Amino acid sequence: MTSVYHKILVAFDGSANARRALAHAVNLARDQCARLTLLTVIPPRGAIGIGGGATSAAETMIGCYSEILHSAAASVPDDVGITTQLVEGSPARCIVERAVAGRHDLIVMGSRGRGRLAGALLGSVSHRVLHASPVPVLIVHAAPEDGEEERTVAVNPTGRRSSEAAEPGV
């Protein structure tokens, strides 16, 4: 079997959807003999209300995001190669820039990292990545309700979109 993906970028923010996306990416990496890059983006300090003079608050925030990233990396099985990156900036822009700069074959991310109201007001990072990325994007949706099938949405760089039921255990 020929591998399609060699380098997979996983955008991780600590949310339940991000954890599901990471689990999906781990299975895909095993199947494809690919390496994962786990990326956590710290939003710009001004976007979350931390001014330039609030050094201890900024350090605390960086420490929290760093812990989220390291905890996620520790959950990846030893047989999957992994690199971690912690960056600060606009999440969607940073994800796309890192995917391109790192020559990744695929971006995997959860469908939402914050609540529906905040997502509606502020816009969805996954939506922005989906439309800005020249790299294929796999978005893992929220856990299915009882009786529903799990869905993933894949978008290739040409903008075609497909939605399909995932295989059990994937």
C-alpha cells in the first residue's frame, strides 16, 4: 500500500472535539505510516484581554496552553512519531501558515473549539482554515448522539467537499 499522507498537522486546543480529532489523526498516522505535528495556537494577547503590561497573566496563559499541548502529546502512543509546536497568533492563520511551511499533507482538526454562541459571534477557526488552506483539511465533528453515525468532512485544495460515515473504530 502506498501512503497518501506522510506529515499530518493536528490543530489542538484542548476541547473535546480536538481530542476526537487527535484520536482520528493517530489512527490515520498509523495506517499511513505518517508523522504527526501537534500544533496549539495561543490567541493574541489583545484578543483575550491581556494588555502588554500584564506579564504574569500572559505567562500563566502560556503555561496553560503549554500544559494542554504536552498533555495531548503524552496521549499519543509511542509507535506514532510526533512533534509539538506552540505558537501565538491568529489561530486560523497560524494553522494554515504552519501547514504550508512544514509541507504537511493534511490538516486534522475538530469542528469547534468553543461553544456554539461564541463560534457564531466570532467565527469558526475550522471554517476559516477550511477556506484558506491549500492543504487538504479533515474536520472531525462532535460526538454523535445515540443512533447517529460519526461524520467527518474532508475538503481537498480544489474546494470539493465530501461527507461520509466513518468506519467503526476510526
